[in-house]
Amino acid sequence: MIMRSIRGARPPRFAYTWKDDKTLQVDYTSNRGLVDFAVGLARGVGRYFGEDLVVSKLSDSGFQVIFSSPQR
């Protein structure tokens, strides 16, 4: 784990909640406040895997991902 190999590491924390079959809400907690980076990363992962996603920043501590097909 990164926390073991990097002394004093404080990686971001993510909590996930499914709002419906296509909408995933992601709560982001970090001392660095890089939620925009997390949003961009989610968009990039969607593109890489050929998924049709809509990723929207909801606040400084969260975003949502809407999938084109159900994920459950």
C-alpha cells in the first residue's frame, strides 16, 4: 500500500452512492482539494474504456457519474 511506503501520506478518500441504476454519486475528501482532478480522471477512464459517461462536478467535495447503461 502507498500509505506504508510513503511516510506521512494522506491520500484522498472516496465514498460512493448509487442514486439510481445509471447515476453514481462520488463524495471526495482530501486536504488538497483536487476534486477537479478527480472529475477529469473519471472522464479519462470513461474514454479509455469506451464508456459513454457524463461526469459533473456537484461541489468542492463531490461529483456524479451518469452511465449510458445500467451498471448494477
